[in-house]
Amino acid sequence: MKGIADTGFLVAFANRGDEYHPWAVTVAERVTEPLLTCEAVLAETAFHLRSVSLALAMIREGLIMIAFDCNKHLPRIDALAAHYADRSPDLADLCLIRMSELFPKHSVITIDREDFRIYRRNKRETIPLTCPP
């Protein structure tokens, strides 16, 4: 499975008390190569789990890898921020939209179906998603 990991998925995977934990474990079992993510997602994950070491363990254990340099994509992220200003997107979401443009064969693995059904990559394309049922 090729994917781009969002915060909600990572938090659900690591937190047995999360309502989406069983779904996240099932998704993680299908992962054959590290899921791509960005530092903004990693920071959010560490914050929500209240554990930097747990978030970093996901990298060490090969569940995820950082595959995005925000600095290289500032003009596009800035354009996305302006376009979606009415939704007040966070930096992680904007980075994931851009990552979806860069890695078009990867789906975004998220629990945030509402926002990611609105977001578009390359201006008009829907973003392929893997979400809980």
C-alpha cells in the first residue's frame, strides 16, 4: 500500500483508546513500504499523543518517513493557503495536499474526510483518500 499519512491516522494507530484505532491497525497491516508524511504532521502527532518519542518511533520502525521539504514548496503552499482561507486549513493539511500533487499514486490516509473531500490537488482533481468506513 502506498500512502500519505495524516495526523488522525497516526494518532489512531498509536492510541488504543482512539475510536479509529482498529481501523488504523488494519490499514497499517497493509503497509508494505513506509507511508510518506511531513514534519507538520509529525509535530501534530507528537502533540496529540503527548509523546515525541512515540511519534519518532513510527519513523524508526518504518511505518512512516518524512518525504516533504516545506521550504521547497512555499509558493504552492502559500497559494493553497489563500485558496482555502475560508476553511482555515492548518499547515499539515496544506502540506498533504501538495504531497498528493507530488505523489499522485498515493492516497491520503486520514480520518478528516470532511476537509479532504473539499480539497483539490492540481486545482481540480479530487484527492484519493483512505478513510474509516
